[in-house]
Amino acid sequence: MLKTYLKIAIRNIRRNVVYSTINIVGLAIGIACVILIAFYLIDEWKYDQFFKDVDRVYQVNLNGNFDGTEFITANSPPTVGPALATAFPEIESYTRIYRPGNTVVRYEAKDTESYFTENRIFGVDSNFLQVFNYEMIAGDSKTCLQNPHSIVITEEMAKKYFGGKEPMGQTLLLGNNKTPCAVTGILKDIPGTSSFEFDFLTPIVAYPAVKQFSWSWVWLQVNTYVKLRDNFPNDQQAIAKLEAGFPAMVKQQAATAFKRIGQPMDEFLKKGGKWDFQLQPMSEVHLHSREIAGRITNLGDIKYSYIFSAIALFIILLACVNFMNLSTAQASKRAKEVGIRKVLGSVKGQLIKQFLTEAMLYSFLSTIIGVLLVALALKPFEQLAGKSIDFSTFFTNGIWIFVIGLSVLIGLLAGSYPAFYLSAFKPVAVLKNQQSSKLNTGTKFIRNGLVVLQFTVSTVLIICTMVVFLQLRFTQNKNLGWSRDNLMVISNSNRLGESEETFRQQLTQLPGVVSASISTSIPTKDNFGDYYEPERTASEEETVKGISLNSFMVDEYFVPALQINLLEGRNFSPDFSDSTSVILNEAAVKQIGWKDPVGKFMSYPGNNNQRFQVIGVAKDFNIESIRYSVAPFALFHVASQTYQLSTSYTIVRLRADEMENTIGKIKSKWTVFSADSPFDYAFLDNEYQAQYRAEERMGAVFTLFTALSLFIACLGLFGLSAYTAERRTKEIGIRKVLGATASGVVALLSKEFAKLVLLSVIAAFPIAWWAMNKWLEDFAFRINISWWIFVTAAFTALTIALITVSYQSIKAAIMNPVKSLRME
């Protein structure tokens, strides 16, 4: 019987080539989209799952409130790991990560010398590779990081520095001091599904800064991870109970550290301060850390997983709708077939099986073509989504089972309505043509509803794509409070030592250089944050007692080089002794409560109560992504030495017409000052744009799937318009005989579909508005969703629909009416 069903199904496919092609192509594209999105989602969900005990490893986050500034961060003080492990027996061990920033790594041998600036270096505790069991090619994970002068490298770095030589036991020189470190381990290259991205591991004890602040509970410069014991009931309730004991431990352990910075713990908590540590499962770090500040850069966003899952559902739904639409559209043609089969003895169950077999055949053919499309499109999709996906994932992660199940589900879903609908026809009524009118009315209502659904989804995607790209354009054009045009940054110029200022001065003498400055950091990079105390005056009792300030230490050329606008006071100047001066931004002044800030003082308890006088107020400027509002910020002069950092940047503003030539001259100058150190530079505009890579990729993926959804919807519309034109052939012939023009006939046939598309865009407006407002909530600075976006989307959807319909409409309109009437 199945063989008979298949023969009839193949015969029907051949008989209706146009409709069959539309069904198969639409379903194939839909299935290909679902598979590609499945690849994307599986890659996202696989992050960190390769660790042996990932379910017992937790990241320690800090939920804090410091003088009214609330934050959640993965950055933690170096003390919290040892304190937690000591106070809570449930914690088996802890390990920490410290990122020292850009470091020059050298390899010197008799026959060769190579050096590179590396920024993927971790300082870690000696048990790091026991907690996070990355695959080792050589070395012992238990002992390879015990010596302070050891280093573990990846396979890629071993090839980069040593070529074909044996790396184990070789010596690499780190930093300006050329600290020798022996290679004690080699790791297999870090998987792309690791939240940690590094090339070198060094012992954390080798970094003086970590040792210097080993007492501190507010120096948030490390990441801490704890591993729970095997016998711990690792569930949400047990974790909450464990976390409940943290505040008492912190209050006891951190009291001395808080008093040392001028914030007695009891007083800090009494006025609403919060310093709560929380445990986040390592398995959730990649997808659930968008609201958590930190130094791990390889993070995703669970929102995008939800969005792409919804897109996959919508696209496959559109493809199924096409099938159902075209099947019901042809119901009148197949009604007589059903009637004859019933007269000859076919029962309803046999007819249902026949129609479902046809649907299954369509679905399986579409699945095969869809898989082939995925194989062809995978590489371009990888580049678009920023992923590295192997096609073998199709077979190794159960996707093939999912696809087969999806194919069966699509066949059942797409074929169920036609099967049950057509098989219910009464044979006598059909053969006497008594059910034709009822049939056409019923199927028309269903078809129209499905068309509205299709274009509602497509219009929502059009609006979402437009909003994403408009927000990206807004980020590119927003006035940040500083100018990023032609701004070149030379990284880690502190490696020049005492010659750094001389180097800067010589750069300013180059004709292509407008200005040059030295700073401990730059916008888009890490900044130093700490607690400061504004000094009250008798006339200003409303000022806060303390404030958390992020800051850079800069020279007097920084403000003009970045073209920062000073609203009050003056800039740093060589005519003054500015080692005890500070420039605040508007946000800091507002939070402190000063009405006339210039001339006021504040102190820094963290460095022997240093006292600074406010000499200027800068207009608020963004140093972070515009996802975040402008925080209180300060500029200190480099002469203040208020804190010690290992980084330094030389910022150079270039003339636009001489950039390439000037860069060559700057490199030559660098070589004179530091011939054995790499010349590393970037343009600040590119660094700024890099913050929005995730949104750019989302916009590109949105565009792709929006185009595909429109294509699928238009395929269905094309088929329906062909059916409508065919069904109304006699009517069109009569109208033309009675004097109707071709344009009038085209308008007649197009009007019905235009109404449906207009109805769909009206339905799409509130859905798209709600979805995009939720997405824009992630940005402190964002666009307004204007009315013209919806009008443009509606016009686009309507235009595309009319173009699709016009071919069949024009074809029917220009047909010879005599021929049309003869065909009937």
C-alpha cells in the first residue's frame, strides 16, 4: 500500500511542477535556516561544558553598593578566595585569574631572536589546571605552575616562538625586565567554546601588584573561582544556604581593609552599603553575564539565543504555511479526485494516509536539499555569526536525529490540514459540483489568514532589522564628549621607561602630528576605580561623605588631544604644580553635590589620605560602551602617582591627509627608542567599534533571516497569485471583452493581496515595537523608535508583495480574452 501511495504522490508532484517546486524550495530553505540556527545555539550552549567538574565550579561575583553606586561584577579582591575556602568546608578549593595586560614576550637564542606583544596572558594560582582541566600535550597539571618563574603555553604559541624545536624547558623572557620563565607545560589550543581566552599561563604569585594588595577587599583586579566538594548537594537551595553565610564572614574578615580606606565596615553597612559575594555556576557564565562587569571577553547573551530560536520557529512556520496554503488552494482541483476515490471504495483513513504520504515526501525531499544548502552555506554563515562550526557537528551532536524528527513533524504539520480537510469531502456533492462554492469560501478564509500570518512575521523582522542597524549607526555617530577621529594609540609605551616623555615630545615635532599625550588608560580600556572623600564646607552640607570614582592619570596634553570640553576651570598646565590637582566630570560633581566645585578638595584614603583640589569640570564623556550611563569620573595628573599601574598609552592625533606617511615616521622614532620592542598601535575609532561586534553580527544575521523569511513568504504569494489568476481566467476574459483595461485587471487581482499585507503590517507594529523596546533596554543611550520606521517597513512589505503578485497578474491581464474563454 505504501508503494502505491508513493507512486501517486510522485505522479501528483510531476503534474503540478510549479506548486511542487515552490513547496520543496520553501521547505528546504526553512529547514536549512533551522539547522544553521541549531548549529549556532549548540555552539553557544556548549561553552565550558568540556571541563570535567564544571557542575561543581562557580564564579565568585560581587554585588556591591558603594555610596549609592550599585554594581555586579565578576572582578573580586585577591582575599576572597582564600577566605571562602578557609571559612566554608563545603568549598574544596579556589583558583584565581589576574590579567597583567599587554606584555612583551621574547625568545632569545644563539641563532634566533623573536619578540611579540601578547595580551592573552593570565596570572593564575598553581591549581588552575586542576580546576579547569584543559588538555595538556606536555607537562604535569599538578606541578607545572608551582615555580614562580614557570610558564605554560598553548600549542599555537609553541609553534610561534620555537618553530620545530622542543619547547619544554626553553626560556621565555617576559616584560620590560626580561624576567626569565621556563616552559613547564604545553596545552592543546584552547577550544573555541571556552569562556577563557589565553595563550600563556603564569603563576599569580609572580605579580607584585597581587601581593601588594593581598590585604585588600576593595582592589577588584582578579577573578575568583571555587570548586565545591563532591558530597555537597549541588542544587539551588543548597547554594543559597551557603551564600547566606558569606556576609558574616565578609564583615569579620574585611573590617580592617575597609577601615584602612576610611570606610569603617559598620558605618558602611549602616548607610546602605553592600558588599555581597555570590556564586554563579561556571556553566552559566557565557550566556548569563551580560549584566555582570568583568574581564572575560568571550561572552554571549542568552537573549540572542532566544531571539534566534524564535526566528528559526518563525521561518519553519512560514514554510509550513506555504505548503498548507497551496494545498488548500488546490483543494477544488483535487476534490473530484477525492470523490472518485470514495466512490470506488476508498475510506477516509486511506485518503488521509495518501495526503500525509505526499506531505512526507515533500518534507523528506526538502530535508535532503536543506542539508545540502547548509553544507554550501556553512562557511559564509560562520563568518557572519563569528563562529567556528564544523559540519561534522551535524552527526556528532544529535542534530541529525533532530532534523529527521523535524522532517517528520513538518510533514505531519504541513500535511495534516489538507489531509483531514480534503478527505472529509462528500463524494456525491463533489461530483455534482455542489460543494465548490462552499469549498472556495472556506479555503479562501484559511488561505487569507495564513498569508496575514506570513507577512506579519516578515514585517516584524523587517522592523527589528531596521532598529538594530539604526542603533548601530547611532553608536557610530554619537557625540561621545571626545573626538575619536584620526586618533592613534601606541600600547604600553611605558616600556620606553624614562624616555617615554622624550618620545612624546619628538612625535609632536612631526608635521603629520597634531598633538600627543600620555595616559595610564584610554576610552574603551580598563580604568582604575577607587573610593574618595569630598571635603565638606560649612555652606554645602548636602555633599556625600564618599564617592566611587573611575579615573585615568594623564598629562596636560590629554584633554586637548581628545578634544574634551571643559565647562569650568582649567586644564592641567606646566605652569602649575598639578600633582595634587584633579579634573572631575559632570556626573561626579552632581553625585557629590557641589554647586561650585572648582577650588574644592577631596582626599584619597587609599594612599595616605592624598588631598586633591578640583581645578576643572569636564563635560560628561563616554569611556565605556553606550550601553552604560556616564559614571563619575576623574582625571589625575601623572605626577600625582596616586596609584600604580603597569600600563601606559601614547595617544597621537594625526592629520587626515598625511596618516600613512606619518605612521611610518612614528614607527621609525619608536625603533630609535626601543629597537628590541615591538611597535604596537591601533586607532581608537576601531577600538570603540569593537565594543559592538555582537550587535553588528546580530544585525547581519537578522538581515539574512529577514531576507529569507520574505523570500519564503513571497514564494507562497507567488503560488497563490498563480492559482488565483488561473481560477479567475474566465472572469478576466469576460471583463476584457466588456472593455476592461490590462491595468484595471492587474489592480483587481493585486488588490486582494494588498489588503492582506496591509492587515499583516498593522498586526506586526505592536509586536515589533514591544520586542525592540525590550532589546534597547540594554543601552543607556539609544534611539527612539520613530513612526517612519513602521511606515518604511509597511511600504517595503507591500512593495515586495505587489512585485511578487504582479507577474501572474500581468500575465493574466494581457492574455487574449478569446483564448481565456476557450480554455474554460
